[in-house]
Amino acid sequence: MKELLFGTAYYDEYMPYERLDQDVAMMKKAGINTVRIAESTWSTCEPQEGVFDFSHVERVVDAMEKAGIYVIIGTPTYAVPTWMVKSYPDVLATTVNGKGIYGARQIMDITHPVYRFYSERVIRELMKRVAHRKCVIGFQLDNETKYYGTAGKNVQEKFVKYLREKFHNDLDAMNQEFGLDYWSNRINAWEDFPDVRGTINGSLGAEFEKFQRSLVDEFLGWQAEIVNEYRREDQFITHNFDFEWRGYSYGVQPDVNHYHAAEALSIAGVDIYHPTQDELTGAEIAFGGDVTRSLKQDNYLVLETEAQGFPGWIPYKGQLRLQAYSHIASGANSVMYWHWHSIHNSFETYWKGLLSHDFEENDTYREASIIGREFSEIGSHLVNLKKKNEVAILVSNEALTALKWFGIEATADGNRGIGYNDVVRWIYDTLYQMNIECDVIWPETENLDQYKVIVVPALYAVQDCLLEKLNQYVQNGGNLIATFKTAFANENVKVSHEIQPHILKNCMGVKYHQFTFPKNVGLSGKIIGEDGKHEAKVFMELLIPDGAEVLASYDHYNWNEYAAATRNSYGKGTAVYLGCMTDKSVLESLLCDILQKAGIEKSDEKFPIIVKKGKNDFGKTIRFYFNYSATEQSCKYEFSDGTDLFDRSEIKVQDMLHIAPWGVRIIEEKE
């Protein structure tokens, strides 16, 4: 990419009065160089079956082309028009809650042949009108696509075919692997296959969810094939992935395997939303960016992030700018807001854009104008920023799903408590606050030896071949950290009948037979600080060292013979096992120990100062210093002499950097 994209979603269809020229003028003033259009309004583009009206799209393309603003076109397939549902009600997804009712977006069965027929037709009609336009630089497939719980008859028939192929048409093998003899769930004829929506079998249920995720891969690949027939070689294909939602972007997306789905794209894209004001930490920006950059080990596009958002998200002075550069520091080549103006009615009336409902300039717009000006001035030094990290976190959709069926804190009273993503973010956030940058890898990642340290949180359901690969990684000299709930069940969520942790026990030099929930269980040992009482939290495995060094033990009259954390030398490398959840200070102590032994460069700075780096197109190292606090922060610059990209001042080794509240400094090294 030649420049940073700075933009917004724009919907002329939603405007209460004619103001396209005014909007373009305000965009130019703010330095906005890109808009996303078209993906939300199929019913406007095709008001009746076979009747097309792309006038809103074409007039915006005309205006943007005249103004020199780039356009990203979204395929309008994520919200179906009323006429389709009226004529073909079966296009609505049947889920565990029954038949869908028209109203919300993303309520259709993405596999339904009628939906596919009309989707293909509207995509082709749109592409005919826009693909050749000079200002159109790329295409976004659909929008935050998931499988939407679709589990109707046609989907379940496809699932049975999938199982027959997986188990080579051997019902006995499937029954054995899934444990279907339990509670008379055994299936003795493929024709007798029950409605999967009612299953109580975690193996079968998790496999169905894995299959449902694959529907997203196929759907995006199918759309990409259509778009590829029309796009120029210089136009990209992307998609805006999102994450598990907890009122903001939080963790690994349960309903999409990003790694698989990204194969259809020429550049990965993402939507990232997060708390602001006093709750702004940058962790969600960093996590979402690291996940998305790692999909293709390359730069990516932030296609949606918040401007004002909900009332509690209106940024403090400086925060919008801080957020923008935080995206760039993770390797993003764009910052694009949802959305330009605040909608005057319907579902997202108070999900506010850059402009409020009055369309007037406001503090958020004015700060965006500062970002736009700076991007145009220094963007050439920040675009295509390359990152080479020495630490990786391995994530798994299969482990996530399995731990939904068999919860970490599940009891006879029900399946509640923390989930897989809580463990992932416990690890990630601690590394983030320590200023350890990391990649995110998946079970399919081939070259593990490129990382000095790999952290494996709660890898509950996993293929033997991956565990063998992790063993080999340690033997080759790598440093592995695994947490509780790792290597317990295979990819079909069948618990190992061998001593835990399955396959990894020799590498880890530890084993366990039992686990429980900690109640008033302290921690003691060499990684436990003396700054107060530290306790085991949430879940604890009763670790028995089998050659491993004990880093921490349980401080409890009944559990004190067991280890809580161990370290083992294996081949040329080191394996650390953490058998319980802890507070972040204990986790940080453990991480510091292994990071130091692995020879990883570690900043002396900690949150609220966040330090990131990358290599730009000029071959120079860029260092970012972020202040995620409301008070000025200072730190010592300890790297090669450089230049502050904002004020062009010279920065020398040992100079003190002063960072304004919610501020950022960017240093380009001279060598």
C-alpha cells in the first residue's frame, strides 16, 4: 500500500436531507481519504425482486472520485430484503431457538440456495457498476460474517455427509470416538441421525460447531470467487472480522475460525471496539491487531473502529489520536470509523459517528482532522510497518468450543464461570502491560521455531500431532509455557485415558491425577513475590513433579505436597507448566523468568506506558511510546539516535521522553 488509509463508513441512503457535497467538503477538511459504502442496504439497491437501483452507490462513487477520495465497496449481503423473506421464508436461519423472524440483520441461512442465488445476482449487478471505477480500491465481502446459528434441515444433512467423510462411513468409529453409547445416544444407521440441536454430547456438539464455522469459510470463498471475476489486479479483497463480544471486542471469535476464513482474502481486515475514557488501556486494540496481522503475517486494514460510539465511549481529549496510532503500531494500514454521521432513527441511533446528529463540527471531528493531517504528513514513514516478534500465543477455536461444553468452573449446579477467552486475555493482557509484543498463532501454523517463546493457554481439545509438534519445538530449543486445561482431550473432545497432561507430560516433567477449585489456597515459591498474599484462583491441578523444578507450590494444609507451577529442561529447550490461575503479578513473575532465560529484549517500561516497534518502508526502526493515562509520563529513551516524527526534533540515547496525557511519541531511528 502506498499510503495510510484514513476513513469512515458513509451511507447516503440514511441521510435526512441532501448533503453529499457538504459531507465531501467536511471529509476533505478532516483529511479523510477513504470511505466504505454499499454493504448495508440491499433493500435500497434491489427494492423488489430483479429491480435494481444503485443510484445512491453511483452518486457517492461519482462524488468521491471527483474529490480524490478512495472507495471500498461492500457486498450488500448481510441483511436480506423483505421481499425475499416474504417469497422465500425458508431463507431465514433455523437455530436452536427455532425458526427466525424477520427484523434484525444476519438472520439468514448462508447456505440456502435461494439466498445464494439472489446474493450472487446482486453482487454481480453491483460489481458491473463499480469495479471499473478508478476510485474503487477494494472490496469488502459481506460484514462481520458468522454462521448465525444456522442449523436447519439442509445444514444438518450437510453435516451428516461431513461426518460420513470424516469417519470413512464407519458408524462404529464415530460412536466410539464421540462416546455415543452414553445415555443411549448411539446412532446405528445414518438415516436415524437425530436433530443435532438437542444433543447433550459434547463431542458431537463441538463437532457440529466446528462444521458450522466451516460454512463461513466456504461462504466468504464463494463471494471472493464472484468478486475476482470483476476486480482489477490492483484492487484488494478484504473482510471485517470481529471478536467475541462482551460489550466490546474481547477475545477469539467462537463462530468463525479467522485463520481458515482469511484464506479467501488478499488482505485481512478487522472491526475493533473498546472501552474509552478512564477505561481506555489499548489492550483490545493491540489484541485485535495482533490477531489480524498474524492471519497472513502481514499488514491489515482496520475497517471499523469507534469515533464517538455510545455515550460512555466519547473519547477524552487526545484519546482518538492515541487510538489511531495504536492501530498503526500493530501493523494496520488504515483507521476507519463506524461511521461518518449519527443515524437519526432505527437500531443504531445512538452508536454515534464522527459527526453527531446535528452534522456540526465537534471535538471528535476536530481531533480526527488532526489525525488526518498527520497521516498525510508522516504516513509514508508508518505505512506497511513490518513487525517481527519473538513471542507467540497459540489460540484454538476447538479448545474454545470444548471449554464451552465443559466449562472450567462447571459444577453439578451448572456450567458457569470463566471461559477460554478469559484465560487467553489473562495471558495476553499481562504480556501487553509488560510491553512484550507477540504474534497470535493457530494449530495449523507451521514454523514454530521462529519464536523464542510460545504460550499455550488452556489448549483443552487438541490433536496429538500438535502436541508432538510442541514437544519437538521444545527439543529444538524453544521455550514453551502451557496453562491448566492443556492437552486434556483430543480434537474430538475425548478425554485422554493416559496420565495428564497427555503427550506433554515428559516435555513438561510433570503429571497430575486430580484437580479441584481452590478455596483459600495460597501460593509460595521462588516466583512468588513478598509484596503480599497471593492465592491460586479459579481452578487448580494437583501437579506432581516428575523431573521438573518446582517454581510455586500450593500453600494449604491439604494441598501443600503439590506443585502449582513447574519448569523442566527438555532437549535444548525449556517447558513451563502453570497448574492454576493466579493474579497478574505472579503470572508476570513467571513470564519474566522464562523471557529472561530466552534472551528476549524487554523494556523497563510498564503500563500505562506502552512501547511498540516496527520496520518501515525505508528500512528504519520506528518506536512508539504511548501514554494510556490522564497524567504526563516520562521515560528514558534507550535505543539508537532518532528523530521525533511529529516535531522533527533530534532524540538521543538516554534522553528523557515526556509523553502528554493520552499522548504518543513516535521516534524513527537513524540507522
